[in-house]
Amino acid sequence: MAIEINEANFEEVVMNTDKPVMVDFWAEWCGPCRMVGPVVEKIAGDYEGKAVVGKVDVDSNSEISAKFGVRSIPTIVFLKNGEVVDKSVGAVPENILTEKLEKLMA
């Protein structure tokens, strides 16, 4: 299951890990976010122990959203060693997201 990321746990979960990180910026009212949500949950299960997969509710965590320049949702950000290395905006298929995550693990 994807980790719920918020201002309180952001540093620990996203910045202080040696694993690749995939963060889904979403909101309850966003239709495309609801389409991507189950895909993100599946990836979280598939990559458990190998990568950190989390979700940020943009309505509750505006500071994190601003930090990453999130203007459209869903936006999925990929990080390695605390640095943004890739980004995906909009509803994209699972294979695109897993390809981006796999690249970070290589």
C-alpha cells in the first residue's frame, strides 16, 4: 500500500531513504487522480521493499506541492537521493510509471 505522505513525515519518508521514491500528488475531487490511484497502489505492492511509493494529498499539503512546483494533478514525481529525476503529469498507464521507476533502480 502506498504511504500517505504529509508535511510531518515528508523528510523521513522521501528525503532520508536510499531507495528510489515515487510520489503521487493527487486530490479526492480529481477524476484522473482516481484513475491513477489504483495503479499507484498496485506499484506500491509490486515494489514493496525495493522502492518507496507514496501519495500526497495536495489539498492538505500545499507546502509540499509548492516545493515540487505541482500545478496540475495527478503529477507523479520520481526522486533518487532526494533529487527529482523524472516527472509524469496526467493519467498515464502503469507500464510508463514502472519503466521510470525501474530506471531509478538500475
